[in-house]
Amino acid sequence: MAAPESVPTNPTAPKAYQSPPRRSEPWQADRPGEVVGGGQPTGPRLGSPGPDQGYALKLVHQFDGRIHVADGEDIHDVEAGGVAVAMRRSSIFGRAPVIHDLTIAFTVFGFLDKNASAELVELRRKLFAGVHIPVHYVEMRTLVDTVTEEALRMTPQKVTAAYQADWRSLLHPA
């Protein structure tokens, strides 16, 4: 019976690594998705790229039972929005998301506070509405851009103190 050439005829023969044939032409960034030139483009609604950002999706489950949502708020929207803010914060530091990124994201919007201000609850109800649905990308970017970069650069303790003093100081004016 015939066998493919990749199957050794002598199964007891020692195996050795054999590198693929050398390519004579240099590699070129010519595929449609390649980023060439001055690095990752920046601007409105382009997001905040960073390494291993999907890890925030695993970390968000550490907050199960700790997030306080009001009537009319969807936990899926809250989690998606918190993850997006956390990914923006982690990208500022050029690293993958950590638990503190999500802590800050949820603190800024009062989701870790049982007695969040009615004004903040109304604001976040509008900002977070439907953001877990991929077609609402523009709304997601608006939500993420609402948090000031200064707030994202703070430690979790400083964000908590700023939130308790005046939560408005952590957000861009509407």
C-alpha cells in the first residue's frame, strides 16, 4: 500500500530537524491588515490597542456579586463597558489588563457603591445602554472617552478618594 512521503519508511530511524527552504526575497508588509509607517493610527473611535487585552474578559468575573446595578441597567452592558475602560487604561501603560484596571473602571461609574448618586446612575444608564452589542461601537467609544486620562492614570486608592469627594472630577463634562 502506498504511503505519503512524509511518513518514514523506517519508523526506528532517528529523527532530525530540517529547516524549511530559504526564501530569497525579503518579507514585505503588503497584506491589507498590515500597519506600516508611524505605528498604530490614533484618533477618535480607533480604540486603544494593547497587548493581551482580552484577559480583561476573564478578570471581569472577579466582580460577580460586587457590581451594583440600578433598575434599567443591564449587567452585560456594565461588564462590557467596564472591560472597555479597563482596556483603555492598560493600553496607556502598554501592558495587559490587571484587576486594578477593572476596579478603577467600575469605581469611576459608581458600580462598586451601593449608594451611588442618582445623577451618576442616570448618566451611566445613558452611557452604558446597549454597549455590549457590537453594533453599538460608537456608543462604546463615547463611554470610554468619557473617563479622563488623569483618572485612568491614578491608583485605585486615589480614584476611590476622588470618587468619594466628587465623582464628576473623574469624567469629562457632558
